[in-house]
Amino acid sequence: MTEKEKMLAGLVYDAVSPELQEGLQATREALHEFNMLRPSETQRMKEILKRLLGYTGDDNFLINQPFRCDYGKQISIGKRFFANFNFTILDEAPVSIGDDCFIGPNVSIYTACHSTDPVERNTRREWAKPVSIGHNVWIGGSVTILPGVTIGDNVSIGAGSVVVKDIPSNTVAVGNPCKVIKSI
């Protein structure tokens, strides 16, 4: 298997392999172009994002500049998606976001995992776990979502939360670590 195939399969892979570095560089080039466009150039922004992302549910989406991701192709967004400023996705594994989701400013979604052992971590070998976000979800500002998390449908995540475990549907969750405080 190539390092990219290992990455996409959730296996341990070499994060600094030339193949993966090429992919990261190509995405950075596209994101540089996207992030430097004038705010009025909405059609060009959508063209770049549709080419970069793995799936967009429709043309009725908006991701405010700046936006950052690692590869883009592992990201899918549903219909009527909105993300505010400074949205960051490390998409070494799939990131799936449903319809009618709203992302506040400074939100980060991580799929990349690293060893806590410093010797092992310094080998630049890592693995990734997917993140899934259901339909009708509101993610408040400055939320961090960690690898392997699933957030159900009809969920609100409070600003500043760090989501380390799955959040069930029809709930409001807040805090660090993020916990359900209310069912809806």
C-alpha cells in the first residue's frame, strides 16, 4: 500500500512521504488562491472549493475566508452549509458534515492522531480517525473537535468546547471536555 492508501484506511502511515507532501502542497496552493480572493468574488470561491472538497451537497454553501485544510478531498459538506472565519480541518481521514450545519468562527476539526511517546512521535508516523457531524448542527465559535468523534443530528455545541467523545442527537453540549447538558 502507498502511504496515502494507508492514511485513508486508518492505518499508521509516514506523514512526511513525498506523495503526501505533494498533496498537502497542492491543497495549500488552492487555499492560497481562495483566501486571497476579494470578498466579492464569491463565484470563483465556490469554483475553487468545489474542485478542492470531496463533496458539496449543493451550490448554496458559504465558507468565509480564511479557510484551511490539509487535503480537501476527504471533506464532504451537505446542503446549505455555512462556516465562519478561520475554519480549519485536518482531513487525513474523512470529515462528513450534514445538511443545514452552521460553523462558528475559529472552529477546528482534527482527524490526525499522534503518539504520546516522544520517540515514536518523532518518527513522523501517525494515523487518522474520521469525524462525522449530522444534520441541523450548530458548532459555536472556537470549538475543537478531536479525531474519531461523531456528532448526531439536531445538536448545538457551545462556544469554546473541546469535543473528545461522541455527542448524541437532539442535545446541547458544552465544555472542556464537552458534555451533554440538555436534551431537545
